[in-house]
Amino acid sequence: MHTETRTTDAKARLVLPKTFANATVIIEQVSETELRVRRAKVIAEDELAFAEESASPLSDRDRDLFLSLLANPPAPTPALKKAASRHKAGRG
């Protein structure tokens, strides 16, 4: 991996290497002092598949199990209760 130091201008603009010319990029702020710039792969909207096109149907056994768990959900385990309380505490 090649590392290079560059300086931004007064508007925080940065000139990227020529290999990024005419590219769509994704910029992620990893931390207060780190950005990650990646070239994005642009897919035409008409090439995107619907989730329904790639999902395989459940077997009869799996469907019956799923429906029975919806009708009669099992009691929460101690691990689930602990995770739920941590989640609730983190959300306020």
C-alpha cells in the first residue's frame, strides 16, 4: 500500500490521485482524525435484483416451524434478557 501526505485547501478540499478521476467515491469518517475513501461500484438501477428474486422459499417443515414459533414464542433466555437490557440502557 502506498502512503502519501497531501494538504487540504481552505474549504477542506483534497485532490485525489489520478486513478480516482471521474470516479464515484464513498467517504467514511472512521474517527475524529481518520477518513476512508473508497471507489464505489455504481450499479444501474435496472440491474438491481429484487430480494424476492433471490430468496428461496421455505421448506414445508421450516414454514411450519416458523409459524408455530410465531403462534407460541418460546420464553426469553437469560442471554436474551441481558442483551435487551443492554440495548435499552444504551438507547435511554
